[in-house]
Amino acid sequence: MTGNFLLDWAILAVSLFNTIILIWLGLTVLLNAEKRVWGIWLAGGGLLTGGAFFISHTAILGHGGDLFSPGMDFWWHVGWAPVVALPYGWYAVMLWYSGFWEKSPVPENPRFPGSAIRSQRGGIHRQRVWFGLITIGTAVIFGMLVLANPLPSFSQLASYDLAATPSVGGIPLLILIFPIYIILCMALSLDALRRPGPSARAMGEAARQRARPWLFAASVTLLAVCLLVSGAMVWIILNVTRGVFEGQTVVTIGLLDLTIAGLIGMAVILLGQAVVAYEIFTGKTLPRRGLARGWQRAVILAAGTSVVVGWSLTIHLRTIYGLLLAVLLMTTFYALLSWRLFAERERLIQSLRPFVTSQGLYDRLMAATPVEADVERPFRALCADVLGARRARLVAIGPLAPLVGDELEYPAKRATSPHDLSRRERESLPPINSITAQFTDPKTMLTPLEPSQYDGFAWATPLWSERGLIGVLLLGEKRDGGPFAQEEIEIAQAVGERLLDVQAGAEMARRLMVLQRQRLAQSQVDDRRTRRSLHDDVLPRLHAAMLSLSGVAGQPAAVTEAIETLGEAHRRIADLLHDLPAVAAPEVARLGLAGALRRVADEELRGAFDTVIWEAEAEAEQQAQNIPPLEAEVLFYAAREAMRNAARHARHAGSERPLNLRIEIRLIHRSGSRKEIEVIIEDNGVGLTPERNSHSISGQGIAGQGIALHSTLLAVVGGTLAVDSAPNEFTRVTLSLPLTAES
């Protein structure tokens, strides 16, 4: 120690701070890693090695002026192992982070100009050469530490005795090699960060963009540390060889030690920010708010503990008092931590309350018109309170789209006329299938978008169910400019999927109730009309005929009149029966599902399309014959409605008709864990224009109530109806019906 109270206190405090932070970071990286690949072990092990170095550094400081004790010499030699290993480990971790060991570090991608590709390939080749040289240099230095004893003991250094140490011009060989070694490691790390390769990890580019400035700043700080260490080592050895090791020199060494330790502490803070900014060393797709809060608390704990413990050691406070101070500090911090955890839990419960309260499904079912408030409220709470997004949009796709209808928008906007808003917003977005094509893995949480192409939306989150992809949640940037956390996106996915399920289920039930009301009302009207006609018209005429026949028996003219009266009553009864709701023609029962669909294609579509293609798998036709009559009838009428819609709208008014307007009807049998029959109707017409896409799927506008009704009836029997379209390219309607044990 230098004998200067403030300087000694500062050196101890900074050393303890670095010890706590490095060990916390190392354990956090290893414990929170999603997959502990070798790069994770290297990063976490390097951080723990840094903590081990500062343990030895603090132990050396704790010996005070006892320079000749065996403990001082032990920590002096032990501390050099991490000193040599850390620069090499940092260089290797930066290469791993930059994609140096990726199988295809620079793919042939048209977005990368040829010169950029050549530059990256040249950089990778150069790094391979240098990495090999640095690896050899590290092995040589470790071999010297083990075999050649190039390092003078602390007692030899203090007594100016360097004769037993391998030297060049009086300077130990290790002191000459080590500065070159560490400077090369830091400079090559900066070069690797400057030219990273493309990342194969999901959200890898976003992670690099967030963490790269912190890592770059940490590397620059460590390079400054290396230069300062190199200069300090040469200066100390020169003073030792000249026999100059006075009190002022010790103070200068203390100042250099404090400066170097402070710079390392700054680099550790920068590295910690990089770790929690996007969890680059844990393999997680997204950062988590809990880890960022834990990092902040670790920094506060390390600062408080290091200051208190460093002060107690500097003033040589009795051990029991120092221990009591540490216990009080830890207890206070733990109490504050528990208080914050309870407060955060209460805030989380408060933000989640809109998602667990009643959705008003009973009122929704009892309403004659759609009620949107039950899903708008939790969606608004999700976007504003949980995600903190500037804007968001929830879009249903696939089987749920016909049931859910128009998407939800945050913040809610008002249109000047019906459907103007949805049409204007849809025209500003590319087709939704250009986004859904990127979702091939259910584990995908977030996909970046180009805001200029997607009306300001920067992220897309897929929503899944057992049937596959059911929706997309489009998100703008966060209000605070930060990244979305992993728990936020997990909540968003769960809430989005639940909202779509609730909206689809409630809408299906509401439509069925409306349909049942209409059927009941029509049945009552028909019943009353039948009763009134029979009571007011038919029965009096029959009664008159009966009186006529009974009063004028035997007279031909009267008999003729009675016959005419009975004939009129017969015609009225026949007309009444004709006006009753017609019974569906048993086309499916007579021809089978495949035959009935083929008949519709031959009779109704030939005049509307230039080419009609019918394809039916033999297995599908055979399985279709076993479908129960009710389910087969529902599937047939839904497919017929889709074919008629295609015939009416494949060539929209004002659009040019394709040279070869074609429709394909395919009957397919899907085997596997879920056996089902699929009917696919696809045409190459104008597709769904923005306003048609927003209304026809929801059952309004050009398609009337057909698609909405049939999608609901299909859902009742366990089937689905999905509509996919690209403007001026195609429209595809996919109807599926599971094959039950009965079939």
C-alpha cells in the first residue's frame, strides 16, 4: 500500500468493485444461457477469470507493506495466469461474436456488393492468420510461466534482484513480450468488431446493432489499459534496475494502479451494458427486463460494498466490525430488493388485470350487432401499458380470419366514412403473406420489418395455435426507443392469440344465435301465415263446399260448383306449401361430395373461366364417401359458395381480365396425426383488392353473408375456411374437414 489513506481506499474499493461485477457477470452469462455452446463457456469463463485476477489483486493490496511474505509471492504469481489468459480470451470472444466461426460467414447475397464481400472475406482470412499467431504466442507465454520462471518474485522485485530472471538488456523477457501481446489482442479485437460477418441467429443483426457500440467502447478502453500497463511495466522495471524505488515512486505506482483498475472497471460496466442490452452472450432471442434490473442492482451493491469494505480495510478496522458492516449492508440491500420485487409484482398484476377480467361474452352473444369493446380494451392495455409501443395492429389470418373480421389498431383511428380507414391503411401495407412467409418456425418470436415499406411498423410477431399460424401482431418502435423484452413479446403472443380465439369464438356463437333467431322468427311467421290462411281462407271454403253439397244433393250444377270450390282450396294449399322454406336438394347424397363438386365446376364455371381444372385424389374420393351426410353437405355448400364467388369476382369491375383466366379445384386427403379432407379453390384473377379483402373475408360487402355463414357452419362441424390472396395474382380458398372416427 502507498501510505496515502484516500489513495489506498480508492484502490481497494475499485478492486473490490471489479471483483464483484466480473463474478456476477460471469455467473449470469453461464446460468442464463439458452444453449451453453463453447462460445458461452468462453465468455462466462473469461469473466470469471477476470474476477479471479481481481481477487488476487485485492489479496495483494490486503497484505499492505508486508512485501516478503509467502502469501504475497503466491498471489503475485497466481495473478499472472489470468493476466495472460484474459487478452486472448477477449480476442476469441470478439471473433465468436463477430461470426468468425460461422459455417458460412459471408454468403453470396445480392444485398452485399461484390467489393464488400471481398473485403469481408479478406478480413476473415487475415483474422485466421493472426488468431493462429496469437494462439502460438499465448502458448509460449504460458510455457515460460510454467517452465522458465521469467517472472521475478515480489521480494526480488522489491530488493532489485533480477539476476535469476531471463532478461534482455536487464529487462525481464516476459516484460518485453507481454506488452506487444496484449496490444495485438486488443487491436485485433477492434478489427473484428469493425467488420462482423452476417449472423445466423434469429435477431442476431438487431442484437449486434444494440450491443456493438458498447463492445467497441469496451475494446477501446481495454486497449488504453494495455498501453498504460505496458508503459507502467517498462517504467517500473527501469526504476528497479536503477535502484530507484522510493516513497514517491510507490505513490506513482499506486496512482497507475488506480487508473488502470478504474479503466478496467469502466470497461466492465460497458461490457455489462452490452450483455443486458441484447443478451449477446446468453443466446436468448430478446433481452429481458429482469436481467437489466438485476444488472443495475448488482452495480449498486458492488459500489456500496466495495466502498464500505475498502474503508474498513484501509483504516485497519477490527475484523468483527468490518464483518458487521458487511452484514448490515447486505441485509439492508436485501430488504430494499424485496421491497422493489413486491412493488414490481403489484405493478405487473395491475397491468395484467385487463387480460384476466371478464370479456363480456354474454353481452356480446346477446347483442344483435358485433361488439368490439371487449377485445379493444385489453388490446389497448397490451400496447400502451405492457409493450409501450407507439403503434400496433393485430391481424387474423388463416382459419380465424373469416370469423375475426377487421383487425385491431392501436392507437384507434377514426374514418370519415365506413371502410375508408381500413382501405387506406391496407393500401399502405404490402400483402400480409409477404410477412407470414418468414414464419416457418413456431419458436420465432419477432421478425424485423422495414418501416418505410410497412407504414412505420418495425416488428412482426407471429401468433400460433394447434392449427398453425392464426395471426400477426405488427408493432412500431417503443416509445422509449429501447428494444422489446423477451417477457413482453411472450405476453404479447399469449394475449394476441387469446384475443383472436375469444373474438372468433364469440363471433361464431353470435352468428349462430343470429341465424337461430332468424330461423325462429321465420318459423313463427310461416306458422302464423299457415294458420291464418287455413283458418281464414281454406276452412271457410271447405265449409261452404260441404254446405253446398249437403243442401243440393243430386243437382249436377251444384256438384260442379262444389268441385270448383274444392279445387280452389287445393290450389291455395299447394301455393302455401310452395311458399314454405325449401328443403335442400340431396345433391351430395345422390352424387357424393366429389361428384357434386365436379358437377358445379362443369355446369357453373365453364362460362366464367377460360380453363377449369379439376383434380381429385383417389384416396380423397374414397374417404369423402365416408363423411357423415351433415358434414359433407356443409363442406359442399361452403365450397360451392367459394366457387361462385370466384366466378363473380375473379375479374373485378374496372380490372383487365387475365389472358387465361383459370380456376383449379382440388380435392386432397391429408394423412398424418390429423387426418382431414381439403378442398382448395384457387383462381388467377385480380385477387382481393384492399377494400374487398377487408369486407369479403368478414362476410360483408361483395360476398354478402355467404363466406361468413359457411365459415361459421364449418367451424361448428370442426372444419376451417381460410382465404389467401395477392392482388393481381391469385385468390385461394382452403376448406378442410377433419375425418372423425365415425367417418
